[in-house]
Amino acid sequence: MSIQAAMLPDGKRLHLQHGPIDMIIEANGHADQVRKAYAAARARFETVLCVLADELQILRTLMPEAGLEVSGPIAQRMTAVVRPFWKSKVTPMAAVAGSVADEMLCAMCAAADLSRAYVNNGGDIALHLADGETFSIASANGPVAVCSTDPVRGIATSGWRGRSFSFGIADSVTVLAATAAQADIAATLIANEVDLPRSIKVRRAPAAALYPDSDLGQRRVTVEVAELTAGEVKTALARGLEFAGLLQSRDLIVAATLGLNDEIRTLEADSAMTGVRQHA
């Protein structure tokens, strides 16, 4: 399982892949600084997967109230952002993609003076924005612009149709947060809350039956959702929006957009951010 590293055909973005980690990186600034940033990204990526593997057993453990003892910087990010959610019976793996994105971005910014940069690790995005810079993303409710003055440096999307398992039925939940790791765990848990508990319209199966190595084990995840009524969609989205509001009140997220079927609910940021509004 060798590491793959190559510039994309546009000559601007770097593609890094190793095992399950597949990311796109773009850095902006003076050419010499961009070269330094990409060299730092390549160097840091050399050890990411093996270091995580060394602590994989503990990272697949349900988070206890007291936290978990880990040594690697990525593992420490994972446990730190997941610990506030220990009651949700979640493992640090729920924040792995965002934590890796944050670590890669830190390595780049420590090595180079950049005007803007992002690390997109399978949809979980870590951002660097110098003064006056912006970054636009697509959400279920249209484009959202993140400005350098906004308290957002992480974006993540989750849902039962995505590459990760979900206990809920959200088609997509996009979260804006202070870091990619925080956005990652929050998007996962908000997507879990968009649900119709005990509904016969939702078919679930043990995660381990779908992917034997899943840290979710025998916990049942969503595999199929039948056609829903307008009332059922409204009920499921209301559950998710309420939970998102709770996370925002605890300063764990900045904003969120939730989508199910053709219905969208958005939770606006408390600060004046572009493009985010709450609609119940």
C-alpha cells in the first residue's frame, strides 16, 4: 500500500492518497511559498496513516467521560473534539477525516506564508484564510462564502448516503465550525439525529455486516429509506435542527445546513456570516 502523491492536471492542486486517506490540497501565495507548502504536505503525509494505525485500537474505543490517553497529534485532536460527545457513545474515529485535514493544513502553514489554503479530505475541509480572503463551498441550500473574519476554519458533510455510516436518515448535513475535526464529529452526530426512530420505513443493518472492520460493530446503521410523507420529513429535520442548535449554544459549531428529500433547514451563525440563515 504505497503513498501516491501527484499534482493534478490543473497544476494547482496536489492529490495525496494512502490507503483510505484520499485528499486534495490547494495552496495560494507566492510561488516559492506554495512549493514549500506542498513539500511540507508531502513530508507530513508520509507518516499519517502508520501513526494512526499504531493507536487504532484505542481510537476505536467508545469515548469515556474521562477521555482517552493517546500520544499522536492527530489522535489527540480526535479525542479532544469527540470527548464533549461521550454520552453519544461515539469513538474518536468519528473525527478522523477532519483531524487529518487539520494536521495537514497545520504542517503547510508552519512551513510557508500562504494567502489561502485548504485540505479536502474526502469532503472534510480544513481552511487557512489570510486577511481579506474568502472560500466558497456548495451546500444543499446553495453556495456559502466563508470570509477571513468569520470564526470558521472547518467544514464537513455527513449523511446516510455518503461514504460513512449513519444512524439517521439525512441525505446531507453540512457543518461549519472552528476546525475540520469539530465540523466532522458534529456533522456525523447531527446527521444521526435527523431520524424517525422505530419507523418501519427505515431499514437498518449491523455496521459490521456491511464492513467487518467498522468501529461501530453490531450497531445498526441506515441502509434504505422508503418514501416519506411531508410530515415525516418535517419531523426528522426538526430533530436534527434542534440538536444542531444545542451544539451551537455550546459553541461547538458555527452553522449547519440539513437536507432530507427536497427539504432544507439551515441554522444561521450567531455572527454575521454570508449565506447562512435558519429556516424551520
